[in-house]
Amino acid sequence: MSLAYYLLLAAILFTLGAVIVMVRRSAVISLMGVELMLNSANLTLVTFSRIHGEVAGEIMAFFVMIVAAAEVVVGLAIIVSIFKSRATTSVDDVNLLKN
């Protein structure tokens, strides 16, 4: 299997994640779209690492996974806090920063 297929898969996953973030209004689903985009970036980093025969892309993908895990923890904590006060996870209904 050619490595170009992995890049095509990463592009499809990134596009799907971006569409999910733009179209869906639930904060939890939007976080899933962001995670899908980060995983497609990881796939791209590992693919280019294999193409060039270096380990730097795989190390960078590992750090992206760490940042993604931290993002999920913080994001879900914010969503739970908003859900407790507003009883909704819709990103359209949340206007906590407005006066």
C-alpha cells in the first residue's frame, strides 16, 4: 500500500472533522470533530516521518496526542460546567462572555 493513501485518508478525516465542527451545534460533537482533525494531523505527521525515514514526525505526533488529551479534559470540564448552569450543550445558546 502506497503512503499516498494514508495522506488521502488524513485529508478526508480532516475535512470530515472540519465539517462536523462547522455544521453541528452540540459542543460535545464539536469536540469530537476537533479530535478527528488532530488525529488526521497525527496521521499526516507519521506518514511524512515514514517517507523521510526520520523519527521527528512520530515524536511530534506523540506531543499532539498529549495536547489533544489535555484539550479533551479541559473542554469537557467547561461543557459540564455550562451544562450545569444552562442545561444545554448547544454552542448557539451559550453567551457567557456577553454582558
